[in-house]
Amino acid sequence: MRCREVLNAGLVDEFSITLSPVLFGVGTRLFDGVDASGVALEPVRSQPSSRVTHLTYAVHPR
């Protein structure tokens, strides 16, 4: 299963993203295809460092 399919199916309680900003000029939308009417994301934690930021979200049904 793809990430968006797992989120849409309600099988994820929490997830983390490690973000390292790099500018390429184009990109892929991270949550493209996730059903926003069925999934709510709650920010739980943000841990910055000098090169990356670690973001953690709790996933709740709407």
C-alpha cells in the first residue's frame, strides 16, 4: 500500500517527517491524494536541528 492509501484507510495513528529544505524548482505534494475530509492531522512535536527539522503528527478521523 502507498502512504496515502494507508492514511485514507485509517491505519495510521502517528507519523514523523524529516524535512531538509532544498530548492529544486519543482516538487511533489506530500499529501496529494489524502482525503482531507476524512483525516485530521494534529501537530505533536517539532524538533529543529541545524540541517533538518523532525515533524511528528497524530492522525485522527474526522
